[in-house]
Amino acid sequence: MGRRAIKKEQKVAKALGSLAAGIKAFFTIRSGGSRKADHSAGKLDKRSKRYRKEPVARKPVRSKTPKARSKKPLKPQTGPRIAARKKRKLQWAQAILIGSSCLLVFLTASIFWKYLPEISFFKEKSVIAKKRIIKSKSESLLFIGVKDENGQENAAGLALIIIGKEKDKIAGWSIPKSTFVVIPGRGYEKIGMSLELGTSTTVATVQNFLGVEVDHFARLSMDDYEETVSKMKLESALESAEQVSLNRDEYARFSRRFDMVQPRDVNLIPLPVKPLVVGRETYLRPDDEEIDRLFDLIWDISEKDRKDEPRIIVLNGSGIPGAGGDAAERLIKINCRVVETENANNFDYDKTQIIIYRDSDELAEKIRKTLKAGVILHKDMPQDLADVTVVIGKDYQPKK
């Protein structure tokens, strides 16, 4: 065979080899990669003359939870705002500390003062101090002995019991029925006649001329009055009463108090009086100086405490019967002292007049609100008898 033929066969063999390689590469690509790719991905299998694929190492999946930050030392906080905040915190802490200390001192002092009388060294001094400082409020009960005279009720017996701080003794005033005093709506009359205008008028009359508040009253027949009150049997008097202004608790409290006291420990003082002759009739006028002395001596109630009240004259200028007395009772209930009640010079007053002789607009306004009527007038003329004059007009509505 010649050279040309050999070269020609080599070219043909080479071309066939290239064609076979191309066909093989084509099928290799369609099956998942070339022999070179298989070689890079796995190891050559000696039996099948092929490369085996090795499992590809996957990248680790990142966790969604954030990584813990490394704890770095915090920088010291500085600046004017930080300093002001620290200053406020310090002030609050100081205030809380001071408050706690004061509360502790107060509680300690309270406990010490409570048990102070038990200590023998301070026992006598503490009792004296208590007597000077602590004064319990007294409570009063007016017993009214009712007697029918000529078809009219008359207060034939009056006894004002004043219960003070001493639990083992009870004292009171025995008021004669002929005592000449100012009766709201009637003027100067015997105190026994005040019951003709009602029990409230009798209570207001006693409260007005003695200057002490009458808290409660009890009405009973004159026969029962003589058998109980006159003989110092106050518990029996309360049981015999026909009418009382006490509620259930107050009634029980007074009953226990009267039961604890023996009749010999009840001191019913006759009201000090002076004779007063008017025409052919003799009246009894209260002895104010002696009454003041006994109030201070027995109940520790000074004259200033009783009589430091505005003095008022009430004149009825409306023409309505009983309007002046009704207004006087209302004023007595607000701690005013009615020194006189009578009719005005005429009954043509349309508006109630509240005449003030001294600068006391607050008192005038209080009277106007109590009466629910009136105009306030000022007069500079000196007035020794009273501080205020009230002239009742037609605009005043008395109680029915």
C-alpha cells in the first residue's frame, strides 16, 4: 500500500474517531454531564468504566435567630441631661427618706403619749395636762312638765339636765314657771306660757335666755314630773315621757347614763332669780350674774362661751300672726340671741328688713339665708341693746 493510501486511511480513521467522539459527547451531555464533569464530581468505576457521583456538600443553613452579640463594656453616660436625671432621683430618694423618718417619729410619739399616764414619773403631770386641754362636749335634755290650764297647755315644770364629762354626777337647772323671759313671738312673758305656742317655742326660749344649746326634750304630765324629775328619778322620767325627741340610740344612751347614777348624785339647781314687780303682779327675773358664776363653777362654761352671740331684735311688720315668733325660733337655732320680739310700728312692710348697726355683712347674709327673705340695710347709729334688728315683711313665709 502506498503512502497516499496510508495517509488517506489515517484521515478516514481520524474522521471516524472524531465523529464517534462527537456522538458520545452528545449523549453524555443529554444524560447529565460530560465525562470530565463526572470525573470532577466523583470517582471512576473500574467495572463500568464510568465515574460515580459523590454527594455534593451543601452549605450550612443560617439560623433565623440573631447571633448573640458580644457583651462589650458600656461607655459611661455623661451629659447635662443625665446629670439632671440623677439629681432628680437623688432628691426623690431624700424626700422619701425624710417622710419615712417623720412618720416613724410621729408613730413613736403617739405610742409614747398613749402609755405616758402608766409611767409613774409622768402620771400626775399628764392627768393635769389632760384636764386643761381635753373638754368633752356636753349634752342637754329638757324635761317639760305639761299642765292643762283653762284649755291651754302650760309648762308648769321645767328642768334642763346638762350632762358633762363626769360620768358619776349629773347636774341641771330647775326653772320656775313664773320666770320672766323673752318668748319668741310673745315678748317678755312668764316662761310657762311659752308652751301655748308649741314645744319648739319652749325649747327655743330656754336655749335663748340661758345661752346653751338644748339638744333634746321630753314631755310628760305634771303628775309624772313631780313623781320622777322632782325626786331625781331621771330614768323613770324618761320611761314616763309622752313625747321625746330622742332616736333609739340616743334614748338607750341616756337610759344607761341615768341608770348608772344614784338619785343622790343628781344635782338639780334652782335657777337663781330676782323679784320683779310690774304693777300689782310680781315676776321672777333671772339673776344673770349668779347664773354665770354657777355655769363656770359646775360645767366649766364661761360667760363668753354662752353669751358671745349676736343680739337680735325681731319686729313683726307683716301682719301675719306668729311670723315674728317663727322667725325668732329660726334665728335662735343658728346661735343668735333674740333679746326682744314684738310688733313693728305698722304692718305695711312688703320686704323684710335686716338692719345692721355694726360692720357684719357675713352675719346679715347668714340671717337672710336663714329667713329666705329680706334686704340688708346699714345704720351707723350706736345700738347697745342689740347688734341687728329684723323687721319681718310680707315676703317672709312662716312654717305652717
